[in-house]
Amino acid sequence: MKVNQGPAPASLTPLLNIISSSSIPGTIETDLSIITSKEEPYTLPQLVEKLNTALFESDTHIQVKIHDKTNTIMVVVVNDDTEEVIREIPSEKILDLMYNMCVNVGVFLDRKI
């Protein structure tokens, strides 16, 4: 997966909100203005590394993926020991369902009666 090394896009705002509202005291900045500073914007790999550092003690890490059909950013929380997926945000099943609904609506609208 190739990641754009430019500034964090606006679509990452939910991820930044998750990072800024972290309940792990002393491991991550809680002020969103520090993370979204215009002087030195963070790239996606930097944000992932920062969050993984905060999650180190809980034996979990995150992976950022792009959903194939919808090109939507997915965040996957994984257990370090078992490599078990703990949570997907948003769920891949939901994104597949959304894609299939959009395809079906397109079929209904594109068909001549």
C-alpha cells in the first residue's frame, strides 16, 4: 500500500479525534491543536506510529488499510500476541454492504423502463 507523504487530509479528522481523546494518561497529547498544527503537519504513517506507541502497554496496535471497493480508510485494531483483529473502524462488512447497496441503486436508476 502506498501512502501519500503530504499533510494529513481532512478525512483523517475522526482518527485525529480518537487520538486526541485517548484515555491513556501521559502517553499522548490531548490537545488536538498540537496534532493538527499548521507549522508541522503529521503524515499518516507518523500518526499511526504515534498511536501505536500509546497502545504499546495494552499489547495492541493499529493498522491503516484502504477498502478495495470504496477506497475508504479503515483502521484495524490488532492484538500483538495472537494477531487477532479486535475491531475494525469502520467494519469491512459494513463497507461491503454500502458498496453493494450503491451498485444496486445504480442498477435501478440506470435501467430503462
